[in-house]
Amino acid sequence: MKNDRMTNQYRVNEQIHVREVRIVGEDGSTVVPTRQALDMARQQGVDLVEISPNAQPPVCRIIDYSKFLYQQKKKAKELKAKQVKVEVKEIRFGPQTDDHDYNFKLKHAKEFLEDGNKVRAYVFFRGRSILFKEQGEVLLLRFANDLEEYGKVEQMPRLEGKKMFLFIAPKKAGVAKKSQQKLDREKRNAETMSGENTVQKEGTSDNGGLFANAKNGEDVLKKLQGE
């Protein structure tokens, strides 16, 4: 079915009914009567293929139609193979998530971003835990700081109902994954570092840092430093 659609996409030879066409080739282009263009194609043992029907006059090429179709299908296949499907992966926290659970989810978020996917992290406030919304915001900002090497913030923490969302997009698609040894070393370092020190260190980076794409970055930084 797909091949048939591509085959029917172009008018060839006697299917071209306009009075004149523009012939394009390696030597440039020229406008000739359609009958003359058909004679030129026959003399060369190939076809007259209309490649731009909406132009005035329509644009044609004198080529082997079978070879042309093969090349078009090959290009379409290569283009499809290069397309990266971006998925949105969710990471859920509680307002009082412990360090072990935090580091476990941080590791998965790094893998998601390295694979070219987006991350939607959120803190769910159950019942009276909504009183800890500022604590949840700080947790999400710490999470974004720890992922600065892997992604950039698309949306700063925002409360919607009982959930506070943070969106992070990958910096690059298809980045090679780090070795397990390096991941383990980073995990040990994260466990020994103070969350407050991490925020202060990472939050003061230059234009390429956490707040590069975020609004009110300075206000957020002041909030973190005053925690």
C-alpha cells in the first residue's frame, strides 16, 4: 500500500497533460513544450517525470522512473530511521522522599535523558502533606540541579492540584551512557554531599546551567539559599 501511494504520487510520460514543462537537470533548466520533452526522454531511453506539479510551468526531470522511485523510497526509509521518538517518562516523589529513594529515581532519570526522552518529575501531596509544598519544590529543584549535565529545565516546579510538576528535556539525543562504575561513584558522592551545598553550588552556574531556560531563575535561587 505504501509503495503504491509513492508510485501514484508522480505523473509520468503521457500522464502529463500540460502544454509546456520546465526541464531541470545538471546543466540547469529550460521551458519546452511537453511533446518536445517527451521526445527528448524517448531518445534517451528514459522517462519524463513530473516532480513539481504546482509550479508554473510544472517541473519535470528526464530520468529512469524505476531508478527514481527506488531512490525516493530509500530516502524516505533513511529519514524514518533517523527520526527519534521522544517519550515523556514520569518520576514520582513524596514531599519527604528519603535519600535512598531519591538517588534510585535520580539514576533512572539520568538513563531516560540519555536515551533522548523527556522527564516529568512531580511531588504528590496526599492529604495534609500539602503543607509541605515548599519542601516539595526544593526537592524538585535539587533534582533538576543533579540532572543539569543531562537535561535542561523546560518548566520550573508548578503546583497543579495536589501535584507539583517539573519538566526536563534532554540536552542531546542518543548520548552514550556512562559506565556503571562512574554511575556508582556519582551515587556515592551524592549520598555524602549535603543537598543544600549541592543546590548552592549548581544553582550559581552560568547561562548554560539549570536556569538557562527557566523564568524567575534568580528568585528561585534566593529561595533555595534561604531554605
